[in-house]
Amino acid sequence: MMYETVPPAGITQIADQLLDVVNELLEIAGDPSGEAAERFSYEAPFRAEMRRYHANGEFVDLSEIEAKILEVLLRNRGKLVTKTQLCQVLELDPERQERNLKSYVYRLKAKLNRLSQPDVTIRPIHGAGYVLSG
């Protein structure tokens, strides 16, 4: 049997659709209270379109730029994401905007560190870029 690969961005959409189906089935099965639905609850840790990151029951709201940075870092978790790659995603001129990029990443790190138990860490790699670990 051959399976179709789904890009990471599409997985969240598929999960949302599956949850909708589960809730509809529970209603049909006679559980309008939604008690059984709690067993199927799922909160994606990060949804770029909502610009919100969840970890251990807490969340932080992100700016559009911070959300784009986090999305790229999450897709490349554990791998180096160069400053040039991030500038391309943010549509910044890497020659002129490196200081701004550093500021955006700094603010993102500060927001993630506000969580009592952050499950990801952004590590700068001097002169190269950033690595997301955790």
C-alpha cells in the first residue's frame, strides 16, 4: 500500500478535520455533552496561521514575523537554519537586515522563555544562524 506524503503544514489541517469528524460521530452516538470528546482533544503546539505557541497548558501569542521564524525552525528542528534562509522567508535583504533578524529572534526567544516549562530552545550558532532544540 502506498501512502501520500503530507507536508508538515498540512498535518495540522488534517488533524483539525479529524477532530471535527470525531465530534460529529460522538453527537450521532448520543454524547451531545461532549464528555467523551475530551479524550480526543488535541491542541497543536504551534499553528502559524493563529500565531500562537502552546506548551504544557500555557501559550504565548506571536507577531507575524515571530510565527514565520518559529515555523521554519520547527520544520528544521535540530538542524541549522541559516540567517540567509530566515531572511528569505521574511523577505528581508540579508546584507542589510541581519540586525533586525537578530532582534526578531531575540523577541521570539524571550516569549518562549516566559513559559514555565518551555519545551523548545533556540540556540544561536555564531555567524551562521539558529538551531531549534527540544
